[in-house]
Amino acid sequence: MGLHIMLAIYSLSSVCSKLASGYDFMSPQFVLYYGGMIALLGFYAIAWQQVIKRLPLTTAYANKAVTLIWGLIWGYLIFREPITPTKLAGAALVLVGVVLFSLADGDAA
């Protein structure tokens, strides 16, 4: 569960990046969002080291695919991007892959 919370936080760095892109370079808003992105990536770097100490590397990387689903969620909630049937099918495929890999590896995702 902690891994997935960390991945959700990590996916917010892309949100900050997209928000920063909407402002002029070095404007206060750009610096705020870009700084937020760097802070989130710093958190992720430290948290990722803790994850790979505790989980097999293959399990950790397989679960990293869940960030695509978080991207869909943030896109819909923050940017009002549509969630199409094709995107849902892709997200379902990712989830099935993560679950199947976790079951085959003997670890809970």
C-alpha cells in the first residue's frame, strides 16, 4: 500500500510540470510549480530507495506502471481531460499486468 501511495505522490510531479508549462519562464507561478515538481521528485528518489530495500526490484518496477493510472485520474480531476473507453481499456490492461505479475512473483501488489 505504501508503494502505491508513493507512486501517486510521484505522479503529481507530472501535474506540477504541466501546470508550470502554462506560465512564462521564471514567472512566480512557473517557479512555484517547477519547484514543487523538483520537491516531489526529491521525495520520490528517497522513498524509492526505501522501497527497493524492502521489495524485490522486479516487483517494485512492475508496480511502477500504476503511475499511468494515476496520470489518468489527475488528468481528469485537475485538467478535466476526458477518460475515453480506449484509455480505460489501457488502464485495465496495466492493472491486470501488475496483478498477474504480482501473483506470479508471489507478492501482493
